[in-house]
Amino acid sequence: MSLIVSDLQCIRGDRQLFSDLSFQLHPKQLLFLEGKNGSGKTTLIRTLCGLFIADKGNILWKNQPIEEHLEVYRKALFYLGHLNAIKGDLTALENLRFNHLISGQKSNDNDLLDALERIGLFGYEDFPTRELSQGQKRRVALARLIVNKSPLWILDEPFVALDVAAVALLQQLISQHIDAGGMAILTTHQAVPLTEGEIQHINLDDFSIKSGRVVDV
Amino acid sequence: MFNIFWMILKRDIKLALRRRSEVFTVLFFFIIVVSLFPLGVGFNEKMLQEIAPGVAWIAALLASMLALERLFANDYVDGTLEQMLLAPQPLSILVFAKMTAHWLLTGLPLVLVAPVVGVLYHLESDTVITMMLMLLLGTPILSMVGAIGAALTLGLRGGGVLISLLILPLYIPVLVYGAGAIAESRLQSGNIEPHILLLSAFLLLSLIFSPWATASALKISLE
């Protein structure tokens, strides 16, 4: 179970965002995508999700091209972008339940309520989310990570709009996910301390790829 | 597969009921347009009966256009649509659920208020029943064909006007046969069966092609 990307090339308009990009992601590995604004991080992430078709190159999941086995790949994939996918007219619990089930996962309300409590929204479950703050809305979206069983997490700027406590919790969630044999791809400048596993960095400015064992933080 | 269909259908209806004004806008638009005509053209009973089928259908077409723009726009803006595209189930099932919800919220109410048109235009009860039947067959086509336009114009500036230009010409067959059947039913020798069969054929065609076409259009719009 691993994600293998080879010779990926993306062109937007007449600007080449990246080309000949190859990397592999195996269980217990965390990948950071770095690069200045406009360097193509979000495009790369959307390409990895299958939302954007690359101009060249292959993305293999379990050694099979993702576009030929979309159902298998999408069950294994958890994606959270800049947008929270939260409806203001639904309550926190309804939002969480809908988003969780739509990604092909199963669960009961008790697990979902526990997740909301853990993410710090105890007492807000039945509030319409339009009455919550930006950070709380982000927390509703991130509560999915607690109940999610997908092996591959792709998170685009997950730490935006979160306070210190929520940042620490999210770091802990990602670290636990890697510990449990999961994989994650993040675009963020926030460090994520891991207890075990391996961290890779891909820089889209100069296409350097660094990888290394975990160092204690 | 059916689970996700029910889930989206229930959610869309729940969302609409929490924001009822959007549902009532469509319904009142229809009623107001229909009741403006007698004020404009006079209360001649014969003439009103003549123009009733066309007026009712054109009002229905315009009313169903009103809510089309919002069919995917809200989900697009808040990121839900992105999550739907990444769902393991085929996108056409999800899209079909949204179309069904759209029809239940905007098409079905028009069928139910059709007797109001009957009263305003001095129609006989048989004609009103034909009108309800034709609206029942025709309004799902409006929702399904309209969804293709809504998906194609998603995220474009001035998308609302563009949808009308794209979709209204495609509504012409529904208008012709839908209004034709009602006019036919007022004649002694009228036979509405061909109209019913043709509209049913359009309905089946759009049932088969529209979810698939809309799903493809959404994928392009979100790329």
C-alpha cells in the first residue's frame, strides 16, 4: 500500500508549474510540500486527489493508476482543502455526519459526538454552524480526521485559523495516524513532531526532495 | 449506492426547509406571472382559455430557471461539491439526488398549484387535470436539463444569464408538447396520447443522459 508518483507534469495556461516530479510515499511516512505562494502546491494536491488531470506522468496507488481504480483510491483517500465543506444551516453534528458518510465511511452518532468533544466543540453539537467562529468551523471540518479510517490523508494548509490548542491537537492526530501506519501529505509551514516514521520534504521552488528519519523535536 | 442517494436528497430538502424563502420564491413567481396575464390582456373568457396552456408553461419554465443557479452554487462555494467529487460512489448518483431534490422543491409545487391557473383562466376540470399531468411529466425534464446548464456555468461570472441562454432553447420541446396537450384536451376530437408519449420519451432520455452529462460538466468546472 503506497503512493507512487512518477514524472508528473502540470501546465496551467502557458505556465509550467512543475515537471518530472517523482516521489514515493509509503506507510509511516509524512510528506511536506513546500514552496512559495503560487508555486503549484494546491495544484499538485488537487492532481494527487484526481480532481485535476496531470498533463504527463502517472500516479499509482497500490501499483495501479488512480484514474482506473477511482473507487478504491477514493475510499483510501481523505482530502481537506482550504474550504471546510461546512453548511451554515446545518448543525455541527449534521455537518460531520454528512461529510463523513459521503467519503464512504461508516460510523454511529456516538463516535461522531466523541470526535466533536475531542476537537473541543462539546456543547456546540446542535448549534447551526453559521453561529460558530472561523476557528470552530475549521474544527468541525477537522473532526472528520478523528473518525476517519482512510490510510492516506491529503491536507492543504490544515493549520490555518486554528488556535494553539487546536494546532497541538491536530499535530497529535497526524502523528498518531503516521504511527498507526498511515500516510499523510501536508502543505504547511507548521512543523509536525512525530514519534516514529519518516518525514519527506518536497520543495516546489527548486524541486529538491529531502527525506530523513525522525529527529526529536 | 441508494444510501448516498437518500442522504443527499434528505440533506438538500432539510437545507431548503431551513431556508424556506428560496422555495417560496419559485412558487410565488409562478403564481404572480400567471395572474399578471389576465390583468394585461383583459378578462375575455374565451381568450384566457386560449392562452392558458402557453402562459402556464412559460411561467413554469421561467420559475424553474430561478432556482437553477443555486443548484450547485452553494455547494461549490463552501467546498462540499469538492468532497462530493471525491466520494467513492459514482458522481452521477450524487448529482441525480440533487436533481431529484430540486424537482421536489421547485417542480412538484408547480404541479400542485396548477388548479389556481384553472380558476384564473376559466378552465374546465378535465383541462386542469391534463395540465397537472403534463406538468408532472415535464417539470422533471426542466430540472434535469437545467442541471446540465447549471453545472456548465458553475463559477462563471454572470452565470445566471448564461444558464438561461443555454437552457431555454432546450426547453422548447417540453413547451411545445406540454402546452400542445393542454390545448388539445379542450377540443372535442382532441387526442393527447401522442403528447404524453413524446413527453415521457423526453423524460426517459433526460433520466438516462442528464446525470451523466451533469457529472462530466461538474468535473470540468471544478478542474
